[in-house]
Amino acid sequence: MSLMLLVLIAIVQGLTEFLPVSSSAHLILAPLAFGVEPQSVLIDVMAHLGSLLAVMVYFRKEIAQVIVGVLAWFTGKMTPGGRLALLVVIATPPVMIVAAILYFTGWMDLVRSPAVIAAATLVFALPLWLADRYGPRVKTVETLTYKDAAVIGLAQAVAMIPGSSRSGLMMTAARMLGAERSAAARFAMLTSIPVIAAFGLQSGIDLARGEDPGASLTDGLIAVGLSFAASLVAIHLLLKLVDRFGFLPFVIYRIALALAILAVIVFVV
């Protein structure tokens, strides 16, 4: 793998994992745009590891509260951290089930075409704008209900379609349910931790089964570092931008990206 492609993949993963623009779509499109083979499994794993480390570092206080809260479960107490852990647990199974079905049936590759990416990027941009424009802003992460978490989890499951954006769909659902902008973004990012970990584990198992990594350990370490740094920047910018401008900048970007992909399909391919 060339150094340029390695840097591109790591930074793209880091910047788009938590933004409502679909990281999977960008990771699929980036190699196609440069006319090269898709990134190796090793680079994919290491880039996601960088994002996972970044969100855990950024939200280290919340994670510490979650750990303490989970331990408190065994004493019969429900702390704020324990309640947050339960919200994340409720929101996670739907996407895991859908991902498992797509993975074991081999249907995952059927939804990875540029046409599907363009359609999902465009179609799911409008609900994000509508939810942000007209949704009430009364709930924080602490006041989300268990029912809210279940609905947000169902929205997350739809994100197995590349281009739909896991974080974007979760933020859309959270805003529709009355979550504040920053609360919607924070909950989506906190819920990403078990999802990224699970998907990384699945890729790691594929790698351990003997799939050619196509990259060296040094390449992997570079991918971790770059993805980690880019993810920290993306998380910080997201929380700042949504408080000031809402989700409109991301909606505009998604529409522009979808139209650009469709133009390439129609006039170039």
C-alpha cells in the first residue's frame, strides 16, 4: 500500500467516523476515486482502532462513570453512569443483528455500490435537516428514556446501508425525540464504542483466518496514529459546530456529495 493511500484512508476514517456523513461510504469511495484496490483488512482494523481510542479518550470521564455505574448494578444501585450504560446496551443490539445477517449471508457486498451510496447519502440527508430544524430541544443524554434508546437503536440498524451514516441516523432519531443537538451527537458517539469494537473484532478475526493483510505492521501503526488524531479533531469540531450551526452544514455536504457521485455515474462511468 502506498503511503499516500495509507494516509488518505486513515484520515478519512478518523474524520468521518463520528460525523453524520457516513464513514463507510467514504472508505468505499476513496480507493475508487484514486483507481486503486480497497484498503487491506489490517489497515481497516487499525484505522477503526484509532477512532475507538479517540472516542474513549475524549469521553474518558463518561466512560469512567459508566464503569463505576455497571459495578454498582451488582449492589442494586442505579447511578447516572449505570443508567447511561443501560441506554447504550439498549441501543446496540439492532445494528449488531442486522450486521450479522448481512455478514453471514454475504449480502454486505450487495449494498456497497456507488449508486446505493449516492442514494442513501441523499435520501437520509432530508430527515436529518427536518429533525434538526423542527425537533424540540428539551432532552439531555441524562434525560433520554429507555424507549428513546430503543428507537435510536433501531435507526442505527438502518445504517448498515453505506451512505446512510450510523451517526447521522442516530442523531436524526435523537433530535426527533427531542434531544438537544449536543446530546444527540454525544449519545451517538458514546454508542459507537461497542459498535466500532465489534466491527473491529470481526475484521480482526477475518485477518487472523489468514486473509492477506497487504500492509506491514508499520503501516498499521501509522493508520492508528493518524486516525486517532483525525477522530479527536472530528469529535471536537462536531460538538462545536452542532451547537452553533446545527446539522445544516452536514446536510449540504451530503447533498453535494450525492450529486457529485451521481454525476460521475451518469457522465463518466
